[in-house]
Amino acid sequence: MENKKKGVCAPQGFLAAGIHSGIKREKNDLALVFCKVPCVTAAVYTSNQVKAAPLYVTMEHLKDGKAQAVIANSGNANCCAPFGRENAVRMARAVAEAVGIQKQDVIVASTGIIGVPLEIEKIEKGIPSLVNALSEEGSSKAAEAIMTTDTYKKECAVDVILNGKTVKIGGISKGSGMIHPNMGTTLTFLTTDVNIEQNLLQKALQYCVKRSFNRISIDGDTSTNDMACLMASGLAANSLIEKEDSQEYATFVQALLEVCTHLARELARDGEGSTRLISCTVCNGESEDKAEIMAKAIIASTLTKAAMFGGDANWGRILCAMGYSGVPFDFEKTDLYFKSVSGEIKACENGRSLPFDNKLAKIILSEEEIHIIADLKEGKEKATAWGCDLTYEYVKINGMYRS
Amino acid sequence: MENKKKGVCAPQGFLAAGIHSGIKREKNDLALVFCKVPCVTAAVYTSNQVKAAPLYVTMEHLKDGKAQAVIANSGNANCCAPFGRENAVRMARAVAEAVGIQKQDVIVASTGIIGVPLEIEKIEKGIPSLVNALSEEGSSKAAEAIMTTDTYKKECAVDVILNGKTVKIGGISKGSGMIHPNMGTTLTFLTTDVNIEQNLLQKALQYCVKRSFNRISIDGDTSTNDMACLMASGLAANSLIEKEDSQEYATFVQALLEVCTHLARELARDGEGSTRLISCTVCNGESEDKAEIMAKAIIASTLTKAAMFGGDANWGRILCAMGYSGVPFDFEKTDLYFKSVSGEIKACENGRSLPFDNKLAKIILSEEEIHIIADLKEGKEKATAWGCDLTYEYVKINGMYRS
């Protein structure tokens, strides 16, 4: 991955910044991504019925499929709080005035605690210095400023050649709790300089989110504030992508999927309290959708997550999760494997226990990334989902979140 | 609750016993409930597709709606293990031979670790002394012998007068992990001396399980071994209950619901690692089913469970769980309350935060039983679900389950 460090600023036209406005005690809490030109823009939102005020404002602003800036704060979700809508609009207006664009071209997002009134004056006061700080090196600062319980920032970028032109895609994301499939996604801001029609950009985003952000779970709770947006400046000057069945569209989607998958895996790896990334592939299934549902049930199983924390190859919990996932399958044909850089064991064959080396299992499960493989032996399709282990630290973080 | 200590032995005709057969290292692990006469019998099973072998054997044995004994072991689930079916049949046969009944009249259940071969010889060797130990005082021993990670035994009994005759209902249950709504239930053995038709007994059991055992969640994992059965000896000699619209049926169901609710609440209270019982009522809803789905989503929310452990009135997580429950509602009409023996606070009105005394909130949430009340203000129906907090101890128990 080249340009990784440039993140959302890798594609042509984009600047970013992050500052401390005072919503959080000390850490940076206000991020801005700005493009020098108007962008065709796509977005997806949480499927939670209780949606935070900024999402409604953003939906309105994106009715025309265009945007030029993203303003986002951390430390307060602006959800179920007095003056939610008014404050979200004020955030957009302050940015619009400071950079000289329409407020309808500003995407607004918030993340943090639910139900506390947003201190909008602090944000408004911070926006001029935020705009001042905009730079092509600003992606990391923006990625930091949207973090909540994340322990590190998530950003990346890739290059891809379309019709002889280099197209770049960059992104930043934040976790790391209240994360569960069936959402739009967590907060993720993606940028690209590709030249593409808006309806195809939206299709590409949905295709990739389904296979990346919607295949992770940290804790089974679908957030009220989730959103992913993708702004395309067109400055790469490739010939306009306007056909879904074109080679260019396919190549672009593949590159976008690479960025989304990288960010989604990082979110899972840094899930609240996590000590390891759990990657689960259900293979040789009848359909990708069936495999996806099962893989998601496994990585979301509290008991499996706790076993992975303990380094315990308790495969019965995996078969159990597949059993309640709602997808019909023949467990008496199913094989289960645990795998990591330290080796591989087959723990179960045709739904029955196999003798395996417990000491080796312990070593395999002590690694930082663990693969669980469930082989259904009924077809050719597969899907991978990502999660993390359940730890004492998770309980600590969420028992004491507001103290 | 009279006769509470007699548990499954409270109704006329029933004996019970529990012994140590050697499946577990030290604790009692083999339970028997026996009736002097054949009983009309009802049962419900886990909805998990992966079902343990004893459940299939029990389903076959209960095809005629009759049984006379329950044999159950803890320490091993006899699920996904070699010779599962054969071993379950051997358990039934050994009991049948020892007490002189048909093996088809024996209900078989197992609970414990999945995937480990059952040491059937130990069970067969233990059954003669188990039968010897049968007594009218044996309910507590049986309740102990089915425990896994439970910290105390669950049993109860009630009396009810039907047409001038005293009818008794008793039960024992075990928890305390892999417990989640959508199941049949956990392991629960119920007895009664009521005189009733089998189809009505089955209806009564299903009605009560839906409103008790199926309204609890410990960890979101639906077990492979869950089952509840209800044996009716008829020895109370009340006139046969054969009509669903009779006063006697209604009275019996109400008493059965009392027993089931008591046991279900105890399972939630003693959930793995739990420090407190969380009781959640969604009220003034359009329908009981809608209220039930929402109440279950709230008590199953990992984030809400962790907040309750921390004594944190983080009501945004409750509204968030209602939002992703899948039930349409107007969150801008919803009020939320926290309540315990120490008082009550209203934390949210019409979907917006209310100022409340944080010190009082902390005191209220430090109690052993906490009530969460969500008022939808859209109708007259309500439902209550029960769960527990998420603690360090849960992670410890399930990270190290097999060590």
C-alpha cells in the first residue's frame, strides 16, 4: 500500500486537519476533510432506527449527490440531545462560511456519548483554526480527531491505474465500540480523485461496505451514529466511468474494496479491550450470503470471543454459533480449523471432535491474528468476517465509560 | 411460595436424587427425577439446529406424550461427540432397568462441554446407587447435580386449588452460560400432580416458557442442549382438565407461569459472572410481542450490561438497543427510568436527556436487582425480560472454561 500515510489526502484535491476544540478534555476532537473542487459523493448510514441528528442533516445535504467537506467531532454523539438538529446545522454552516462554500455541501458527523447536549460554541470557535490547519499532510490529524476509545488511528490509501491514469483512494475510520453488522458502518470517510458518475459511486460504496465494514462486529451493538461517505474529486482525469459492466468500474471497485477491507480489519483488531484480531472464513458453502451470516454469527459469539481471549480451542462454541445463525446446514458434514502464523489444527471433522495437540492449539491461539475456518463441504462459495476477543479490558472500558 | 424446598418432589408421586458418578471431578453430576406412576408429559427443545444427541432420543421417547423418569448428567453435553446417540440411549436403558419401566418412558438430558466423548460407563455404574438414593427429599440433590457454572441451585414449588383439590407444581433449573432467547429453554425439569390432557399440558408449557425462560439472556448464545419438560402425575385427583377455555386451565397456567418465572429470574440472577439481576419492562406498547422483542434487545445489549456492572445510568445505550431491535417505534416519544429498592430516576423524556442526580443514580444502580423501564406511550401492552450485568468474572469463566 503506497501513500498509506497520506490517507484521505492521497487523492488529488483533498486537504485535511484535526484540532482540539474542547469537547474532549485534552485530545483532538474536531476533524475536517476538504476538497478544492466539488465532489460527487456517496454515503451509507446506520440501520439503527434511532439515528443521530447529524445523519439526518447529512442525508438532506447529499440529496444532490454532491459535497465538498466533511466536519466531524468526537466526544459527543449529538444523539438524543436537545437542539441536536440545530447544532448539526450550525456545524455545517460554520465550516461553509469559513471555507466559502454552501452549507449543503458539508457532510456532518459526530461520535461519542449519547444524550449529552453538544457544546456547539466550542466547535464554532474552533472551526477557523481548523480551516487554517488544512493541509495535504493533515490526514493523520483528522484520523486522530475522530477517535473515541480507539487506541490508534486508522488510515490508508491505494493507487490504481485506470485507462493510463493513476487514480488514488484514501480513507480514515474510527471504532471501537458499539460496532456490529447490519449497520451502515462506523464512521469512515473515504476520498478519491476518480472521475465517475454518482450512481456508480454509490453502488461501488455499497458493494464494498457490505463486504468489509458490514462484516465486522465488536460487541453486537449497532451504533446510532454510523456512517461512511466517499467523495470523488474527478481530478485524476480518467475518462468518466459511466458503465457498471466496464473494466474500469471493476478495477476501481476492487481497489476501493482493498481500502475498505484494510480499514475494517483495523477496526476489528482495535475493538474495545481487544488483544487479538479474529478472522473467520466459512468456505465451501452454497452461497456467499449464507457463508456471510454464519461467519458473522461466529465472530459475534460472546462465548467464542471469550474462548479466543483464553487461547482455548473450544470449537463446540463455534459449531453452536453456526447452529443458531439461522442458516440451514449439515453440521455432521462440517470441519473446523484454527490457524495462525504458528500453525494449523483441525479440531472437528464431520461435526465430531478430533484429537488434537492442545499445547500446539494454545500456541496457535496466542498469536495476534487468529483464523477460524469452517468448511461446510456443500458448495463453492465463501465469506470472511472479522472480530476480536472479549477481555477484562472491554468490561472495564464499558463499565466505566462515563467516569 | 410454600413447599419451595420440596421442589420437583412437592407434587404427589415424585421422588428425586443426585449423586457423583465421576463425570465431574468432585461435584455431583447425575440427577434422577422419578414418578411412581406414568405421567402425561410435555417438552420444548432448543431452537439451535445443532442439537445434542440426548434431545433426539428424548423427542423419540416423548412421541406418545408419556414419561416416568428424567435422567440428566452435568459436566459433558454429549453433543458433537462420538457415540452420542448410543450413549444417550444407554443412559435411558440403565435407568429403565434399574427402576423397572420401559426405556421409552425415560427423558434424557446432558449439559456441559461440547465435543468430548461421554464416559458412559461411569454413568451406568452410578445409576443403581442413584436409584437407591431416590427420596421425597431429593429435589435439592437433583438440582445440584445438574449445575454447571451455576453458583447456587434453582428450585421452587407452588400450590394451587383446582375444584377443591390442591394441585402442586415444582421445578428445578440450571444455568448459567450459553443462554439466550429464541431457545426452547435451558435445562428445566418441572413436575405436577395435576390431572390434565397431554395437549393442554403442552400448550400450558409453551405459553409459560415463552413468557419466562424465553425472556432471559445471559450471553446471546443459544445452547445446543436446552430443554424443558413438564411431567404430570394426575395424583392430585382433580377432575380432568380438558378444555382450554376452562377456569381450571387458566388457574393452572397462572401457577405454572409463577414457577417458570421464578426459575427464569434465578437463572438470569445467577448468569455467569453476574453481580446483579437486570429486569427490563417495555410498557405502553402497541403489542406484547413488540414490547418483548425490545425488552430482550435491551437486556442482551453488551454495552448496557457493562454499564449496569459499572453502575452507570448510560441510558443512550438502552435507546440504541431499542433502535436496532427491528421493531418500529417513535424514540422521540419514549421515556426511560431506572428503579431499584433505593429509588427511581427518570433519565430520558421523549427521547431527550433529562438532568438527573448522578449520585442517586449510582446508589440505585448499586442494588442487587435493577429495573429498567421504557415507556413507549403508544398503546397498552407490555413485556418484561431478565438478564444480568457483564463482568470481569464472565470473561474469566469463559476464557478459562476448559482449564
